[in-house]
Amino acid sequence: MDHENTAAPKKKSGWLNLAIDYGPLLIFFLVYRYFAPEDASNSVAEVLAVVKGTGAFIVAALVALGMSKWKLGHITPMLMLSTALIVFFGGLTIFFQDPVFVQVKPTIIYALFAVALLVGWRMGKPLLKYLLGAAFEGLSDRGWMALSRNWGFYFVALAILNEVLRAALPFEDWLAAKFWLFMPLSFLFTFMQLPMMMREGLGKEEETEVETTQPPV
């Protein structure tokens, strides 16, 4: 009698995905706030707080990567690239002790994904389907194509917004905006896509579960 060695798929968890996406940024924010000087003019202490927060950010991002593999059974290309850039630009921040590398990192991530998704869309390739894996089971190819286009333009908007805020705000306010502005915008944009996704097959397959997928931090 033959036995099939088929591993049971990992159970999806929207909360776990949210923790993996935003947990490292929360750790960065908390560590930075803990070490941030009360005197904003103390630039040396400010940079030291950023460096310590960045070190915690890198460690938390690597832990999140491992948790994704352990708990979800996979690591999406989007999460892999995001983590690699966190480690790279975080390393530059620590080495040069300059917060600008941390602030520029999201712009570069958003721009890379925007170019990839929009070029793929123009070529008829729904690249978001491969970046997110099986995040939206049942979604048709036409739905994936529309989602890739929409997220591509959204990433363009995020890249521009990040640069505007980076130029206009002090570091602490910019960091707070990552939570109180970027996160609500991402939730709103995700849920705005749901009507289209439902029309294109999302949730029509048996026992389909929807993950709340967010852009990289």
C-alpha cells in the first residue's frame, strides 16, 4: 500500500502576518523611543538612539523571517527582499551612524516594487501573484493583473509620500508617521481592493481564507 508523503499546509493567520510585517518596525520604534534624548538638540544622543533602534530592527526582521518559515511554512519573495534591504541599509546606518539610510530604505523598496509590478503589468505578467505566493487563493489571473497594477501605482504614491515626509519632518515625527499614517493608509487601500477581488474569484474556493497583506515596511 502506497503512502503519500504530503505535508499538511500551514494554517494561515492574518494576525501573524500583521506581526511579521509590522513587528520589526514596532521594535525599532520602541527601542528608539527608549533611548531617544529628551533634549532634541542633543544630536549625538539622537544618532545613538537611531543606531540602537536599527540594531534591534535588524534582529527583529530576521526573527520575523524565521517565524514566517516556521509558522506559515513559506517566505514570500516580498518579505525576503524587504528583510535583505533592512539588513543592508540598517548596516549602513550603524556603520556610518547616519539615520538617512533608514529613512531612504522604504523609498527604495517602494520604488523597486512599483517598477517591477508596473513593468510586469504592461508585459501581461501579474508579478504580485509570485511575490505574495498563495495569499489570495481563488483570485483569477485577471484579478491578479488588476491587483498588480493597483499596488504598483500605490507603491509609487508611497515612495513619493515617504520622500516628502522625510524632507519635511524630524526623524521622530517621520518614524511616528510610519505607524499613524502609512499603516492606516495600507489597511484602507487593501480593503478598497476587496470588491474587485471578490468579483474575480476570491473566496469562491472551498475553505479559502484571506490574509491581510501589507506592503513592506
